[in-house]
Amino acid sequence: MITATRRLQFCAGHRVHRHESKCANIHGHNYVLFFEAMKVKTHDLPEDLDLDSIGRVIDFSVMKAKLGTWIGENWDHGFIFFAGDPDLRALYLGPLVSHKHFELPYNPTAENMAKFLLTKICPVLFADTGIVITSITLHETENCSAKVEL
């Protein structure tokens, strides 16, 4: 198996609804995201044929343009909140509606954010590329990260 991995960075605020400690408070992170791609196999081919005509899984700039643009438009320098958090839902769909925000269907933990990108966003963004994103690793801090794989 041959894969290509791209790194992205973004800043966003969140809170973890019903967290038992300090993450229950509104705060932010300088996230670092790694995402891995591989060619979609249509039949059994030798590994060297899993690459394009110049020897790549996909151009790194295409990876950045697709997911990086989505992150920039939806999460970067915004606030990510859980649709089931009544306080933040009321705030961001009420008086702060004009502030950049993203309503996530899950509690915005690193695990859930990575899962959302891998299972909901990437299949749509990369549908026309002949590749599949196989894993997302999302670092909240230098010491804490979550990885989701297909």
C-alpha cells in the first residue's frame, strides 16, 4: 500500500459538552491535522500502478486545496459546537449568529472532529479524485491527538 499524507493547521474554539473538567469551558486550540490518502483500487494491480503517471498518489496541493479550503471556510478561526449543547446552540443561533461558527452533530472532541472529517466531509470532497482518505489524525495540543482510520 502506498499513501500520501498532508498536514494542515487551523485555530478554532470549542467546548466539550458535559466534560467533567476544564474542557467544559469555552476555549480554543491550535489544531494540527494529518490526513492520509491512497488510490482507490479498481482491481488487483501491482503497487507501482497505484500511482499516477508521474509517480504520485495525488498531488499534495490538491489535498490541501480540497480539505484545506473546507477547513478554512468552516472551522478555522471559528467556533465549533455540539448541536446537542443547548447553551451554545442558543448563543450561536441567537445573539452570536453573525460570528463564525459550525454546528457539529457530535460533541467536538478531537475523536469526533476527526471522525466527522473522515466519514462525512472527505468522501464528498475527494469523490472526483480517484483517491480515498484513509485516516485523519487531529492534534489538539502537542501532547494530545486522536486518530480515526477506515
